[in-house]
Amino acid sequence: MRKNFEAKPWTYPQPVFILASYDENGAPDAMNAAWGGISGGTELTMCIGARHKTTANILARKAFTVSMATAEQMVACDYVGIVSGNDTADKMEKAGWHTTKAEHVDAPLIDELPMALECRLVSYDPENGHMVGQIVNISVDEDVLDGEGKIDPEKLQPITFDPVHNTYRKLGEVVGQAFQDGAKLK
């Protein structure tokens, strides 16, 4: 037996993205955006409203970074999603975040968030809030890499958004090998 919930923006897992940009004065700003994902080989699509300061910054600078929210920084990540940069000028300071200019785009990297995608703006539709970014680089702090130089999810501890319960969750254990385990059914 199944229960129908009608159309809702529910998928599992939903990554918690922290979008960062510079404003017209070069001050960093960030916001939490949980509705998004990979939409092409090196494209990322998100749904963000036109009234966000971060949206205006991205449209002006044509660049942004997308950091993966982490368990360690969950409170700050939630904070930048509930407070507007239009109303709170010291939003980044209150979050306890420091920034470094990204190497490949005109946008800030948040030092406390160890993984970020550096993106150039491809398009934005203010009618539906669809923003598409071209990923031009992925910047990762060496502290979250494994012995082979790959990202270690256990060290990164990315969180996901549970839209049904309005909670954040950590990723769990490995349950299989992608592109391999299904071969057992061939």
C-alpha cells in the first residue's frame, strides 16, 4: 500500500548548498540553498528567489561558489539561510566565517567549508528562480582527502536536507559499489 502526497519538492538526499558571492563593494555574502543538483556534466542548477542579496550579487558578478554544508558548520549554514544579507550586513561575521577569493571565478570561498564548486553563471530565470552555473573548478581542503587524494565523505561530513521533517541529516554508511554491484544481475 502507498500513500500519495501530491506534487512536492521532496527528493532524498537533498544536498545543502551554501552559495557565496561578492556584493558591489567586494564584501562576501552567502545563502543556504537546498533545492539543486547536477543538471549536466559540469552544470549545477538551483532554485533561488530573485529577492535574495546573493542572487543580485551573482547576476552582477556572473560568478559564485557553492560549498557543501557540513555537520560541523550546520548552525552557521542554517543561519545564512534564515537571515537575509539585505537586512543583516554582518551576516558572514555572525556566522563565524572567513573567506578567501576563489582562484577561477570572482567569488569567495568560505574557509570553514572544506569543499566548494567554483561556478560561472550560465543563466537565471527570475520567473521560476532557476539558476544554472558552469562548474569551472572544485576546490577541496586537503584535510578532507583520503590517502589516495580523493574526497573522504567521512572526513567531509556533508549534510543533507530532509524536506519532509525540516531537518538536516548526515550521510550514512557505504552499502554498495556503484556501476559494479548491479552486474551481478546480468
